[in-house]
Amino acid sequence: MAQSGTAEKIQKLKEERNATILAHNYQSGDVQDIADYIGDSLELSRIAEKIEADIVVFCGVRFMAETASILSPGKKVLLPDMGAGCPMADRITAGGLRKLKAEHPDAGVVGYVNTTADVKAETDISCTSSNAINVVNSMERKKIIFVPDRYLADYVSKNSRKTIIPWNGFCPTHVRISQEDIRRQKELHPDAKVMVHPECIPGVVGIADEVLSTGGMCRYARESDTREFIVGTEIGILHRLRKENPGKKFYPASEQAICPDMKKITPEKILWSLKNMEYEVKVPEEIRIRAKKSVDQMLKVV
Ligand code: 13P
Ligand code: SF4
């Protein structure tokens, strides 16, 4: 719960500074309630590029703020806690990817947006969980290096005719969701549809009714006639799902699916960030230009 008056102070400062607050679907409820826009990685990148604001306060993790800055170098992008990283993104370096590319010179290179800017700069095209299959299918090459999530890579390889060369990365939050968790919830709620994120392990993805990005889950919950859902992703999304669908029921596949980095952002830190204009996320221009090419390629596909 935000301290009393924090939301009002944020609102006032936001207007003075011509700032917009973007929040990822995994942010805690009090942060989501302060935000101007809530979305998945792809939706937030697009919004960051389109909006007319001088300042973007990004409530999410560093690679997301970096992507906003890559697309909108004219805006000041603030991350309220510089420690909000992504352990999956940290599992690959630009040097590591260059080495893999040298081993497979005939392969195209697709990078999940959950990567640092210098890794993106080494890729031909970026993707998010919502467009990974389309992006891979859009490539001319038969062989595709796909980094860094080995589970998203597995999901893509099962849904495309490409030969996928994965990196050994994974999300420590999503791997906590087990098949047993899904089965237990299914027994308790037999009429519920199971929707899971493609970062989940293959055994979980294999027994789901729908495999969706976080934005895809919000759309599916809204448009489906189903009234109950088992949600296999980070539990922050439940706030939005419940708020937008008051007549429907949402059960977390696992209460353990919490991303500690996403939870580093709080309303108090947003206020501090707007007051002090910290921490600015900026990418060196030479890397930004190369990384932007990769993100722009993705935006052409979807
Ligand atoms: P989405 O693109 O589905 O929002 O996923 C981002 C993410 O970090 C998943 O762990
Ligand atoms: Fe990274 Fe996983 Fe957190 Fe998403 S949920 S930001 S992939 S650690």
C-alpha cells in the first residue's frame, strides 16, 4: 500500500514535468494503479515510442527501460530502482553471443527482448513472448540462433519449421511453476482454463489450454466466455486481471511465482525518481543504433 498522499504528489510532479508512467503487468497493484499505461513488453515499447512526453518513468526491469530509451532517445527514461534487473537477461553477454554466431555462421539471430542493449545489437531481429513464432517464421534462414530463453526457444521450435539453436537461459520465476501446481489447481477448479507464459517449462506449457504473453492473457481473459482461469505466470498480473474482469475468477498456478526484481519498484520510489530525475537509463549511441535496427525489424513483423 502506498503511503498516504504519495499518489497525489506523483500526479502533481508528473504534470509539472510532462512525465508519463508506464508499468509492466507484473508490477504490484499499487504501482499499476498509479500508472498511465499498463502492458506487456511489446505494448510498452510501442507506447513509449508513440507518447508525447518529455519523461518516461518505467516501472518494470532495466531491459524494458532500455528498450524504451533505444526507441525514443529524445525522451528521458527513468527507472525508479537501478537494481531492478532480469536474471534471464543477465545470463547472456554480447561476447557469448558473438562466439555462438561464429560457430553457426549460416544462422539468423533472434533475440528475446529480455536482453541487454549490447546483446540486442548483436541480433538480426528482436522478439517478445507475443510475437516470437511470427518473428522466427519471418526469417529467410532455416537455422535460427534464439537467445536467451531456452524454454521460449523450445516453444518456438515446436511451432515453426526452423532449426532452433537455443541459449541455456531461463527465468527463475517461471521455472518455479510445476506440472504438479497446474494439476492441483485443475482439481480444485475443474472448469477453469489454464493459461501460461511461454517462459514456463515445457511440461507446463504442454498441459496448458493457452500459451500467451502477459498482454495476450489480459486480452484472452477479457474476450473469452470462460469465467475461471488458472494463471501460470508472475502473480502481479492477477491485480489487473481481477480489476478488469470483476465477474471472473483468477487463480495463480503458483503463489511462488514472484519476480523479486519487478517488485523493487514502489510508489515511494516513483515519487523519488520524479523528484530527483533518477535513474536515467541511456544506451551508448553506437550500441543504440544497432540495437534499434533489431527492435525496428521486429516492429515491422507485428
Ligand atoms: P511479456 O512480454 O509477456 O510481458 O513478458 C515479459 C517478461 O519478463 C516475462 O517474464
Ligand atoms: Fe526476467 Fe523472469 Fe522477472 Fe520476467 S519474470 S523480468 S523474465 S526474471
